[in-house]
Amino acid sequence: MAADPTYSAQKRNPTILPQTTSDDDDGGPRGRHLPKGRHGDRKFGNIRITILCGFVTVLVLRGTIGLSNLVSFEADAESQYLIEETNRIVTAIRSDDDPPDPDDENSPNSTSAFNLGPKIKNWDQDKKLWRRRNPQFPYFINGRPKTYLVTSSSPSPCENSIGDHYLLKFLKNKIDYCRIHGIELVYNTAHLDKEMSGHWGKLLQIRQLMVAHPEAEWIWWMDSDALFTDMVFEIPFHRYRSSNLIIHGYPDMLFNEKSWIALNTGSFLLRNSQWSLDLLDVWAQMGPRGRPREEAGKILTSSLKGRPALEADDQSALIYLLISQRERWMNMVSIESSYCLHGFWESLVDRYKEMMEKYRPGFGDERWPFVTHFVGCRTCASNGDYPVERCLKSMEMAYNFADNQVLNLYGFRHRGLVSTNIKRIRNESVTPVVNVDKFGIRNSLRGNKG
Amino acid sequence: MAADPTYSAQKRNPTILPQTTSDDDDGGPRGRHLPKGRHGDRKFGNIRITILCGFVTVLVLRGTIGLSNLVSFEADAESQYLIEETNRIVTAIRSDDDPPDPDDENSPNSTSAFNLGPKIKNWDQDKKLWRRRNPQFPYFINGRPKTYLVTSSSPSPCENSIGDHYLLKFLKNKIDYCRIHGIELVYNTAHLDKEMSGHWGKLLQIRQLMVAHPEAEWIWWMDSDALFTDMVFEIPFHRYRSSNLIIHGYPDMLFNEKSWIALNTGSFLLRNSQWSLDLLDVWAQMGPRGRPREEAGKILTSSLKGRPALEADDQSALIYLLISQRERWMNMVSIESSYCLHGFWESLVDRYKEMMEKYRPGFGDERWPFVTHFVGCRTCASNGDYPVERCLKSMEMAYNFADNQVLNLYGFRHRGLVSTNIKRIRNESVTPVVNVDKFGIRNSLRGNKG
């Protein structure tokens, strides 16, 4: 693959990247939600960070390096978006990889070429037969496809003690959304594979869930630093009957500019299908820590506009994959920007108050964002790219903004967006079912149908 | 009520306890999961603790104070149980109440007699009609009654930074159990009422859920320091067709000894019914912070064997209620000890290894406990009654013991009960549905029925 940047040789037989068993890993990307633990040698990482930060500074100061193709966007939003994405990748790299396990026998295939698991070839058929045999596990309920939402964090405590508190709050937020909308929630705290460390771990988690839950129609990955801020909005699944991947991004940035930030893998959905298993297999090739990831990083940097010299991250790898194998995959990919499947927090949190005055939940877009994603805050680690106070206050606001929508059914709301205290907003009734019909989100969504 | 210890005057018209608006609260009981914040004047509390600890010492040394009626139990288990319960109550008192809210207008009824809400009188009928109108929200699914499990912690970070990490892990544990068994999970982080502070807050949370979710057949309260350790076991609901309250405890301790630790309110279920709303209303009378709770505490201490001089706690209050109004309530109460609806951690964690060698999940009893409850650890606060290291290690063991049962479906387990690292325990299959049928807990429970 190192010699073939277009992946053409991989269309049928994914080439296995060079393996290494040496100890010269430089740490590699670190998942924002898989931080901490033992810190390896970070000198090389710090040099790269210094270079990268200088690069970001130049970009922010609107130097001419590679910006000419971005001028079609509104200038401030453009810079902000670029900074956001750069920061996100940089911080992911700064964090440490999972510590290598000296006794690791994690995979029976550890001495052979890397793969996410044995090659499954007949999944659509096997899944269909299983579903037929197991009608007690429906894959469509109330007109909605059965969906598993998966998120993840480290099994160890956060380096920054406040981090676990916000992981907890953001998890409660996901519990609320999933309960209201009938989505199954899976919270993973295990490192499933030492090779696919950091953010790459999501690929294996998604695959595991697909094959263990044939009743699941969609697997939805969401980062632990993202939360639902529109408790009413639902994914418009009817739009995606012919799709297997739903992801936030911009097609012109992807195909015209080949920008390294054209898509966001912090929140996306994959249909439980053979197609998705195949995509994961190919996608994973750039993931194994160490040399494969470094070499892949070079390919990505040379191929994607604006990408700094970094080892491969899962987002860039997917972008590259969809560009270089466009004909194979794109007819089943929906790139969404009509609602905030991923919404960058910095452009949203200061507008919550205005949103509450002007709009209502259900829009899912810039008027009332579906998901607010705290990229770059890294409250679990101690190396975020924004001032800690700014992040914490904003996270609290987002949490309460969402929580108000849940508390509404029970007749409460927060006293203010930064307040943990709540107050009653309507008198209770001696016939409370009237409030259930009026204020229940599920009731408004599903109406009175059998 | 202060003049009538048998509650006889309250059978129809609960007497309202004297209210106070003075500031001479001594802090009152503090929910183990609603700790922290501002600490009031603790001198009086500390004196009481000193006396209580001396009392516990005497009991442990097997003095003759009130132990004669406990000799029917095996000696060590008896002492341990007594200590456990004493510690639990003591630590609940030591923790602080929720800080008073200076602008509180929490209840439109704040100037009138305390109640959990307006008197609902026709709930069974209203609920039945609502269910008939809303068949899309079934109250029985796959032969199981619709159940909402509710747990709670403070909206503020833990005083002890490790506390949030274990709240997070224990919440993940509940997510897993609820997902496997089709139970709705609600995690509350709001102080709903300043009067019903600390552990008393659960009464209002339960009521709110009942009236907001008419499709719920059962509301299951579980403390945040309790976790599921048998991922297979299910509540045998068929036993409770005539019951409205399912609670762990011992009938002879309740009625013969009138022991203050005869029941455990850390994990119990209430049927969503008029009966339960009525019970909550009566139960709540001892709850309001300040003078009502203090006065009620005196009644409880004089009425219940072994109870130290403490303000009223929810558990003692329920015990007193069921004893003094036995004829009104007990025909609908199931006191369970045949499985660990609540299992005291100290007698269980050191046996997990033995359990894994000899038994298997599904028993739910001492062989493989359904719930392990970390009473007295108080990892969120900084004043637990056990060494911190002992608690943390035990909680980690319990978490991994449970997590192994979840990871089994995916082919993994923890390397050891205290290890966060996992290892693969079986090769993956190219036809993964065979593993779903073989290792899926839900599949083993529900079989192949339509």
C-alpha cells in the first residue's frame, strides 16, 4: 500500500501493511477517550507538536499555505473549522497510546497479517436467516430500525479528575436520548486490541457489535465528548434506505479539495451489513500502531490537502479511502450537513440562549443542534487545546441545555444554563396523564398509533 | 404523629409533622449519592457519631445491649450485618444535606403542609385508560412487565476525585444489565426537592417516574453504589402478582424483633399503582429536613430495636411504617431474601473467585449474587467507613466480575478480577451467529419464541 496511494491494489485483496514488533513506537495517536496511563517517550511527539502548532498559527494568521481552495467558505467559519479539526487531530496524537501489554495474546492471529477478525463473507445472508429464526428480536420497531449507539472511554480514571465527572454527565445524556428514542446503548471501557489503539479502537468495537447483534440494523458510533442537544430530533432514516454509511461532512471538500477535514468520524452510523464489514476491513489497514500507522500517515499527508505530517488517524484514513475508492463505496455513503450529526461546540454554546428564545427542539440543525461535540477540550486528559474553564463552563451549559428538554416532562428545568439547581416550571396535576400526552417527547413522536 | 407512635391516626389522613423555617438544621442525613458541597456546622453531628461509634464498638464486642434477640442468627454474619447497617446509616447522617437554595420556590405548595405532590386518587383507573389509548407503549413485553430502573447521584463533582470514576463504571454496569433485560434506565442528577434531601429524595424520584410513565409497571430504585453482579438472573416477577413492593429483608427481624435493619431500601421495586403512591405519601411524612426529620428520628429510635439516636432515615421510616400499619400494607409486600436483591459487598467480594470456579451466573443468591452493594464505602465523599484501598479494590473486582459476563458474548474476559486489561477467550468465527445463539444472555433467556 505504501507504493500505491490510490488503493487500487486493495480493491479485492487488501494489502497488509508492513508489521513491526520493535519497541520504537513513538506513542502514536491517542484516542481522546482512551488517554492516560503510562506516558512513553514524548520527545519526538513534542517536536512534532511544536511544528504542528507553528503550522496552525500560520494557518490562523491566514498564510497562503494551502488556503486558496478554501476561500469559498465564509472566512471566520473556515478558520474556525480548520482550527477545530487540526486541534482535534493534534490532541489525539499528543495523548498516549494504550500501554502495550507484555503478556498480550490478544489475538490468535497476532503472528499473521493484521485484520479486524476472520474474513466474514456471507453476513447479509446469515443475518437474514438469524432474524427469521429470532422474531422476538425485531430489527424494526415502531417504524424505526433497531439501532445500537456505542461510545467508549478508558477503563482507568481520567488524568484530570474533573474528566470522569463529565464522562458521567455525558453518559447520562446519552442514556436519556436512547431511552426516549428506543436506541440500545453500549458503553465500552475495554481495550479490545492493542494494535488498533486510540481512536482506531472504534472500528473493532463497531465490528464486534455488528456480528454479536444481528438484530441491529445500524451501529452508531459517538465520541464520549459529544452529547445530544436536541432531544426531539431523530435521524431521518427514510432518507438512507440505499445507504450504508451516514456521516457528517461536505462533499465538495471531500472530492474537489480532498481536504483532510472533509468528514467527521466523531459521530457516524454504519448499517449492519457485509458492505460495512468490508469497509471496516479496508479502513483498518492504516490503523495498526507503529510502522503501519506512520507509513500510512505519510500517504495521507501527501494526498490530503492541509494535512500536517502526522501518523494516520481514522478520520483521514476514511476520507482517503472514499476518495481513492470512490466507485466502490460512494454510492452507499450519505454525507450529511443538513443537520448537526456532529456540531462543533465553539460555534454553538454561546448561542444556546438565543436558540431557547427563538426556536424549539426538533430542528437538529444550527437553530437547535442535534449533537454538540467538544472537540479539543479533552477534559479527561490534562492537555486540552482550550482553556479549561471555558470548556467546563461550555460543557455544563450544553448538558443543562439538553437536560432541560428531559426535565420538561417532569415539570422542571435548570435555573440557568450554568446552574446545577433546578426549579419547578408547572404545577403538578392530580391527573398527571395529561402532562404525559402534552410534554412526553416519545408521545409527540409516536402519536396515537397502534 | 409525634403523639401517636402507632400511626393509627394517619391511616386515612396523614398528620402533617410540625414544620420549621428556622436555620437550626444540624445537617441531617445525607444521601450517599447526594453528598458534598458546603459543609454546615458538624459539631453536633460529630458528637452523635462519637456516641454511635462507641455503641457500635460495644455491639461488636458482643455486649449484652439488645443482642439477646439476635442470637438466632449465625454469630459472625449477625455482627457483620449489624455493623453494615449501622455504618450505612451513620455515614448517611455524617454527609451533608443539599445546600439550601436561597431563592427556592421549588414547590408551589411551599407555604402549606408538606406533601410529595397533589393528592392523586384515581391513578389505577387513569393509568389503565392511558394504556388502552397508547398501545404503542406496551406495559408487558416478551412476558416481562415494563420496568424503569432509577438511580441517582449529585449534579456536582465528587469530593473524592475517584468517586466519579466509579459512579461512571457502576452506571455502565447498569446500562449493560438494563440493555440485556429490556429495562428502561433513568439516571437522575437533580435535587428535586430541598425538603426531601439526601436519601429521602428517592421517594419523589419514584413518584415522578410513576406518573410520567404510565406504561411502567414497576419502578426499581437502586443506589448508585450498588451494581449488578449476576447478569443472567432476572427478578421472578411471576412470584409478585399480588405484590406492590418487593424489598430485601427478613420478616422475623421486622415483626418479631422490630429491628431497625430488617429491610434494605438500597434496592427495591414498587409497582406503579395507587397503592404505591399512597405508600410514598405516608412514608414521606418522616422525611422533610429539619425538625420533622429530627422528631421522627426520636420516634424511630424509641420504637425500633438497636436504632441509635439519629434523625429519621428512609429505611427506618419504612420499617416503622410496615410494622405500625401492618394490616394496611403488608398483604401487598414481598420481603425477599432468597436472592440478593441487595448483597452486602464485604461478605461477597472475596468469594468471587470461588464462585467462578464452582458456580455460574443465574443463581442470583449467595452462590452468584444478583446485586453487590457497596454500603459504607462512599467513594464519592471522603468519609467512608472502610479503608479506601479496600473499597476501591473490591469495587474494581465486582465491576470486572460483572463485566466478564457481558464481554463473554464478544469473546473476551478480564485478565484478572483486579485487571482493567482484557484478553480474548475464543477465536472468532466466520459465521458469528453461532456465537450469538450460544453466548448471548438474552438469547438464552428468551429462547426461540415468537
